[in-house]
Amino acid sequence: MDQDEPAKGSNLRDLKGMMSGRAMPFSLRTSICRCTMNWLAKAMLNTSLEEPLKTLSELPKNEIIAILIASRWMLQIPGATSYIGCIGKDKFGEEMKKNAQAAGINAHYCEDENAPTGTCAVCVVGGERSLIANLSAANCYKSEHLKKPDNWALVEKAKYIYIAGFFLTVSPDSIQLVAEHAAANNKVFLMNLSAPFICEFFRDAQEKALPHRYVDYIFGNETEARTFAKVRGWETENVEEIALKISQLPKASGTHKRITVITQGCDPVVVADDGKVKTFPVILLPKEKLVDTNGAGDAFVGGFLSQLVQEKSIDECVRAACYAANVVIQRSGCTYPEKPDFN
């Protein structure tokens, strides 16, 4: 969203081309398959993941940059979002570029000469997912690409910037550049906890970017939140208490207060905002309608952001988030109907 043009509430036309720069440079080409628990156990025990990935990548199903896709779907504005990431110079990289364009996302990819495009196999058993990843080029992003004028222009144009917590393992200096820019220019900086191992093994990088410094909105699930608390010695597993403590950690910029949003599967969403905690019920779904939980968390964040950029209330942001997540879990992969039925 452009820094020099404020949002006009519900007038969506004013958002066209203004939500660019949600940088999330962690690019994986994803394939989805349904499998048995026995097959999954064998794949997880395989010391070389090349064979299961090779087999699964032949499937035509492929979803990319799911949060931006969810946001764009909710907004119904082509070109409203931009993306920066790293891919290889191969057929999967070309596929990702085409898919981003088809989804109405302005993608600026760094193309690595040596590493292939990262891949991720989503293995679905009974509606629940397991992931097998080969990060490859996704692990090769460098801040030199971000500093190029055409790419940095996306950051300068953006008012809302989102970075995945996974990127802490790749290029912390890129995160630092963007975070400092956001704080200095009164922009909204958003991040997620991504996974328990990020909280546990990349605490130093997380500390630098996240709790004591720059993040205005932090997203996560209950397991990630509890791991975050555990490694910091917080003697509680109560998600509401943890969300509140995260929101109250010091910030580099006092312009925006920090808001913590924690999902808990089918249990209520926890939001810590301005010293208070609220919970929001999710949209419950009969088990027979559950198709695939892959993408539920990304759809949640995408739905949330689609209302945030319109300056809607937190209650409305969470309502949209729950709606988007409810839609995606009734479909295979991160796919959506042509238009949302949200009002």
C-alpha cells in the first residue's frame, strides 16, 4: 500500500497498486498429494528426500505465496500485492513466475544460477498435512538483490510489509533493512513465528527483528507461542498470557502499538492489543467437510491483512481471517472460489 496515499475505508478502488511490498522472500514450489500414513512414515525416515520430492513434484497442483493470494482474493484487486523471493533458473522457477502473474501478484524474483527452485511436498492424510521440504534456492536470497533500485522501490512504495519468520534462517540483514525502513517511515511491519524451531534455534535473529524492536503485528499458533515463551523462561503455557507478554515487549518505534494474534486450530483466536486480551470463536466445520488444512494459517493471515489495509477494526480483521481459513480448508490446496462471499 503506497505510503503517500491513505486508505479510503471501504473504497477498494483506492487500494489498487497500493499494497505492494509485502516482502516475504521464502519461495517454494509446492506439490500436494494424498497419501497413507504408512507412505508418509517411510518418506519421513528416508535420509534423502530427493525421491519423494521427485515423485510428488510431477503432480500439476502447485500453490505459491499463499498469504498474498488470500489477500488478493479477498480484495479482488489485481496488482494490489508485491513479492520478493529467490528461485532457480529452471522450469519450476518459470512456473512460479507464471503463477504469481496469474494470481495478480507483482513478483520480483532473484534467480540463482546454481541452486534449483525450492520445493515442498504437502502430504495430506485424513485432511491433516505434513511437509517435506527441499529449500535449495529459497535459502540463497541475498540483500544485494533487495537493494537494487527496482526492488527497493517496492519497499518504499509499501505501507504494509510482511515477512515470514522462516526468512530469519536465510537473510537476517534483509529483514533488518526492511524493519528499520518501516520504523523510520511510519509503516506497518508484520511477521509470523512460522515454526517452533524458529523460536527455539534462531532466537538471536528473532530477538533482533521481533520482540524488542520493530514488529507491529506478530502472528503464530499456540505451539509456536508456547515455544516462544519457553525459550525465554516465561513460566506459563497460557496462550492468552503469552500473547499479552509478546505485545508488551519494547518496540523501536512508538508510532504503532504491537498486536499479537495467536490461532489455536478449532479453539478461539487470541488477540492481545493495548494491554487487553480478546478471544474470537472460529467458524466450526463438520469433519466430513474438512478437505485439507494446508494453507489454513496462510489464509487466516491473508484474510486479516485484506481488512487491515482498509483500516478496518481488529474485530473485522479477525472475522475476515476466520472466513478465509474456513474457505480454504474445504478445498484441496490453497485454492479459492472465484469471489469471496464476505460482507
